Amino acid sequence: MKKTMTSTPNTKMFERPQNVVEVSIQTTSITAGVLVVLLIGVFWEWILHQVEWAIREPSDWGHTFIIPLVSGYFVWTKRELILAKPLHPSWWGLAIMILGIAWYMICNLGPAALAHHNIRASGFGITLIGMGLLLLGWAAMKYVWFPLFYMLAFFQTVSERLMHIVTYRMQDISAKGAYVFLNLIGIETDLSGNVLTIFKDGNPMQLNVAEACSGMRMLVAFLALGVAMAYLSLPKLWQQIMLVALGIPISIFVNVLRVASLGILGMFDQNFMSGEFHHMIGLVWLLPAFFSYLAVLWILSMFLVEEDPMKGKIA
């Protein structure tokens, strides 16, 4: 008689590894609350400096208050995917948190060159990344990487030393653009460096296109807006890149119009060129800039072609 060989499936390969820890949502929430309180205590000085800076210059950095909320909304839209499977915390997260806190302490107590707002922010960012891994694990973190890096990129103010590297060129573009625009509409204007001289009935009035008029801060705000709109509204990578990239010329063009409008208003009252009214004009021009961005978003969305599910099927 022939012996029949029967094989039994190897179930060990389907068993859950013994060293993987699952935690409940309640445990994760409580742990997250405790860690947030501890992190606020550790990074309190940096957070306070960030908030004070944004309050002191709301027209430039007021958007940094909104960025954490936008980032949180990104995570909320992915909540079902994050919670679709049990959470497996990674102890690598704890090691990364310790590394981030250590680097922050080195920046505070080490050489003066490291005591820079944006350099210290890197310690804060590393710690947040470690916290995410510790709470969620590697699998769930793939839905949190983008919101986390979005917040780290746009939540912090950029120091004047770093801004000055770019703002000088932006000042030059804004001044030259306003000079061309004013002359095109029939207003006699001269340009010397970044100073516009506007003539009314032969009387000269000067408008200095300073760093505050460079449009750099508007550009940062528009990049933050563009990235958020691209992430939420456009499915294709090329569409997302186009929307973010087009935010640069839109913000520059709107800032040229902003500077030109200050020059026109200054012909009637030179007080319009400075003070609170100067900042208010900047906020007013954000509205047409925003609607221009929405128009670009609409145009790009028109290129979205939905695939026909019946296409390719044999009848």
C-alpha cells in the first residue's frame, strides 16, 4: 500500500511576533497627554519666544498660530486609516525623543552660535518625531509624516538673519515691479536702489521699499497655504507641485501691487505710506491673492481625469 503524505500548514509564520506590543486608544491618549505636558515644560522658553514673536508681528507671522490646527486637521482626515489596525508603539521613538531634548539643551547651554531660534527648533522637531513613533509606531506614522513635517516647516518664525538673505532680492523685485507699474499707469516715478520717488504736480514723495515690504513673509504664508490646499484638494503629484510653485509668482505679483498702491495712496496723504495703515494694506491685498490662488486651484483641478471603471473590460 502506498502511504499518503499529508502536509499541515505552518501556522507559525502567521502568528503575531511575541515582542510586538499593542496598546489601546485610551492608553495612547493618556500617554500622549502626559508627554505633551512634559514637552511644554521642556520647551517652554522656545514656545514662549515663538508666541511672543507672532503676537508682536501679526501681519508677518500671525499665520503660525493656525498651522498647528491645520496640521491637526490633516491627521484627523487620516484617523480611520491610522486606527484601522492596532497601534504598535516603537521604543525607537523614546530614543529619538531623548536625542531631540539633548540637542535642544546643547543649543541652550552650548556655543552662542547654536542659541538660534531656528536651530533650537530642530530639537523640538526631533522630539515630536520621536513622540509620534513612541505613541503610534512605524506603520501608523506613515499617515502622520506629512502633517508633522508641515507643522515643523511653517509653525516657526524665521529669524531676521535668515530672512535678510532672501529679502534683499525680494525688495529689489518689489521696487522694480512697482516702478514699472506706476509708470505704465501714467504716474511719474523714479527708482534709486529700493527707494521710489513719486511725483505729484512736480513735488517728489519718497517711498522706501524696506524689508517689511519685500513680500517675503507673504511668500512664506502663501507657501503654507499652497501646501495645505494641494494636500487636501489635488490627488496628482504634478498638480500639487504646480500649485505650490505658482504660489511664488502670485505672492510676488500681489506684493508689487501692494507697494504700488501704497505709492498711489501716498500721493494724497504721506501717512498712508507708514504706520498701521501700511500693515492694513498688506492684509487687504491678501484677499485678492487668496482668490487668485483659488482660481489656480480650480484650473489645475480641471485637468483631473477620472478613469472609466468599465474601460478595458471585454463585453
